[in-house]
Amino acid sequence: MKTTNYNINLSDLFKKKKDFKVPKDISPKKSWASVLIFSAVILAIGLAYDFYVYKIVSREPLYVEVPGEEMIIERLKVGKINNIVSFFETKKENNINLKKSSLIDPAL
């Protein structure tokens, strides 16, 4: 079996290297330029959309005119309301009468 010797010097790990170079693919100027261009495009699209919505809304009249025929309020049907009130009154009286009567508890 073949053995491999790894020579690790701790001093090599803690040395400061002064020759660090930024790779050509990484460029802070290019990154910031792309962020600014993207933000400007989004801002321009938002402004165009806002202008479009403003133009649509500004074409409509400020107040909606309702014809006079639709403004007539329908009168309440008093007879039907009286029937409903009397129905609930009789229910109330029946409930009171049931409470007054002596009922036998079927559980006993």
C-alpha cells in the first residue's frame, strides 16, 4: 500500500499574502452599474404605468350622473312589515305561555 506524506506547515496558513488579485470576472463598477440601470428601468416602467392609469382615470367624469327615475326611493310595504311584527309577537306570547304551564320533566 502506498502512503502519502502531507507536509503541512502552520506558518504557511497564517502568512498574509500581499499578492491577492481580484478576478477579471468580478468588477464592483460593473455590478453597481447594472444595479443602477436595473433600478432606472423599474422606475421608468412604474412611471409609465402610473401615467397610463392617470390618463384613464382623468377621462372619466368626476361625478356620476344618475337619472331621476333611479333616484326614486321605493316605499316600504307597511302591510308586510306589520305581518312580520305580529308573527314575532305571537311567538313571544307562545313562549311566555309555555314557561307558565307546568310541564312534566321526562327525565324523572
